Amino acid sequence: SNSNANASLGAVQPFLSIINNFVTGRTFGYAGLNANTDEGFGISSGQTWATDNTVGLNLRWSIFDGGRARAQYRQSKQQAQENAFRFADTRDRVRFEVEQSFNDLRADTRTIQTTSREVLSSRESLRLARLRFQAGVTTQREVVDNQRDLTQAQLRYARALADYNNGLSELRRRTGLDQIAICQPPKLSAIKPLEDETYTVPVPPEPLPPACSAPYPAAKS
């Protein structure tokens, strides 16, 4: 667009051209009579060289065009500015999409960790509920509720893996990086994992006193 703008102004500017034409030639023919031949008089052959050099100047200048060249110049400049803004907008949009995919991928990683621990916790709760039911200290309803919670936890874990793999596909499509590997679902063990600082909830358990022994606040005088 900038080149077109300069070409539009160049159409109404003076244009000076220099022309140089150089021509050379050689002619074969008869030069005339020659008296020094054996027969006395005759016609002898010869050749002639000729050169011609022409120099010229041409000046072309469109003095008035009704403002057409200036209008085309402004139009091309505006198109160049529009293309610059469009390029910047596309660059920012691509960068935003890549950053959004990367942040979503990090969030999906945390979701996988959370849902996997939720599955392990639900399995432990179901195991304890079955033991209490076998001991006769709970009802069948609690076992069914724990089975439902375990199924929902497994569904959330599978959904987190699917979201993570979809995020990987989007990031690969937007960046062109082929080194990204698809997350394979690990096999979650039914054994309760060892508690560490990141797994333990820092809330100390408090004893629950019976309702008849609950202290009442002293009345204010």
C-alpha cells in the first residue's frame, strides 16, 4: 500500500527520459570506374562504413489531474494504516489464544490432581461404609450414597482427563509444537496414599460433645 501511494504521486511528477540511438552499418557495392585494369576500363568493387548517433530528451509532466493522484495517495496510506492495525490485532489475538490455552492446560492439570484424590477418598469412604455395614453400625443407604459419590468422582476425573487432552490439541494447533504428548490416565490404586503436606488438610478435628452437655453462653447482665 505504501508503494502504491508513492506510485500515485509519481504519476503527476515530472518524468525526464534520455534517449541515445547509435547506428553503424557497412555497405558492399561498386565504387566506380577503375583505369588500372588489364582490360583498360572496368568497374571495381568496394565497401563503405557509416555511423549515426542520435541523442534526445523527453519530458512528460501531468500538471493537472483534478486531484486524482492525491486522492489515490491518501487512500493507499489509509489502507497501509488499516493493514498495520489488522496485523497487530491478529498478532494480539493469536497471542491471547496461546496464553489462554496454556493457562487452561495448567488449570486442567490441577483439576486432574484434585479429582484423582477425590476418587481415592471416595473409594476409602466406600470401603469404610461397607465395613460399618458388615458390623451392623450403619444402613444400606450410606453404602449406596458412597457408591454414588465414587461414580460421580470417577466421572469428574474422566472429564478432567478429556479436558486436558483437548487443551493439548488446541495448544498444538495454535503453536505447532508436536512434542506435546497426550495424557494417559494412570491406574488409581485402591490403597489409601501416604499423607503429605499437600494432601493433609490443616484443620485439627474437634470433639463433638453430646447435646445435653453443650455449654450455654452466660447471660449478659
